Amino acid sequence: MGRNFAERSLETELMDTESVGVEDYGVCLKDLATVNTLTLTHGPILKWLDHATRDLGPGQRVTVLDVGYGYGDLLRRIHAWSLRRGRALDLIGVDLNPMSEPIARAATPPDVPIEYRTGNVFDFAPERPIDFVISSQTTHHLSDQELAVFVRWMERVAARGWFIADLHRHAIPFYGFSLLSRLARWHRFVQHDGPVSIARSFRREDWERILLTAGLEPGEAEIRWHFPFRLCVSRLR
């Protein structure tokens, strides 16, 4: 009997339940960064940021907060993009797992100014205004109710806008990633959790329901599909 993708799966991921050492976890995050590169994960966020910051004046700085930064690869990509575009960005990351911070710091060149922090984002009290909040491949770890709370939090914190990049729940990426991860011999967490992440992820109607629960009117946030099988939600003020 085939898997049913009609509803979000409640299956848990090993990353959320199994305790491992920092070295083992670092291998997992590095493999996930490779997955992000191969599957063009960061493209939608970079494109959105390019649009969202196009009217900034010369030298005008904005602060970008990444929720659930993991290996830090998205923040490093944003830093490289900002140098090419001449955009002045202050980059901050918050991640719940305390092992992410030393791993991300070690993978980041010392001349790349990214501020990595550890903690629950709902307890995060920024010392300066946050212009943009972004989150990539993190929201599928949350329940619909937790996501509505997260959207409301971003509405309060992000002065200029926010962007969620995540997966589209569909049979093609589910079975395709299962095969790819085994062939590539990625970390066992990646092999197990990748398909689970897809099964836990979203369809448009899921996001429409979550946004309504969070108090947003239809059309206030944009839901857009991106290749390959990414479903992203964004809001610009």
C-alpha cells in the first residue's frame, strides 16, 4: 500500500529525537548543506531578498535574522550575495540546537561577519530592530498550531517582511530523495529524515489554513511554488 500524502505526517525525525555527539551532528549538517546546494534550496530566498532590498539607499543597512540556521550555509550564501549586490546587511542566526553554533562558526571564514546564537527564537530579544526574518527547511518540524504562533511572532518582529522556504509534500520528491540519499550515502539522519521531512511538509491549502489561524487575511502573504518542489510563503510590508 502506498503512502498517503493528503495530510501532513506526524512521523518524527531522528534529528529531533536521537542524541548524538557534535562531530556526528556536524557530518549530518554538512551533508544537508550539500543537499541544499544540489536541490537549489537557497535560490528562492536570495531572489526574494534581492527584490525586497532593491530600493535601499547607498550604505543603508538592514538586519536579516535566520531562524534555524543549522550549518550556516544559507547565511554564508546571503553574505556572498550581498557583496556582489552591494547591499549592506547585518546577519544574525538563531538555532535551537546548541551544537549548531560551534559547527556553523567552524564552517564560516573569520572575515565573514555572521552572528550565530543558540536558543528558542520565541525567547530571542534582539538588541536592534530586525528588518527581515527568514527560515529555510525548518517549519516542517513544527505543528500547524506552532506555525501559526511562529507567523504571528514574525509579524511582530520583522519590520520589513519575512520569508519561509520549505518543502512541497508530494510523492515525486519523497521517493526521489529516498533513492538519491541512499545512492549518495549521506548521513543516516539525512537518509531517514529527508523523506520524513517531505511527508511532514506542506501543500498550498495547509499554508492557507495556517495563515488564517495566524490572523492574516487572504492575500496578505504570498504562497509560491519553486522548482524543485519547494513551497515558499512570504510577506513584504
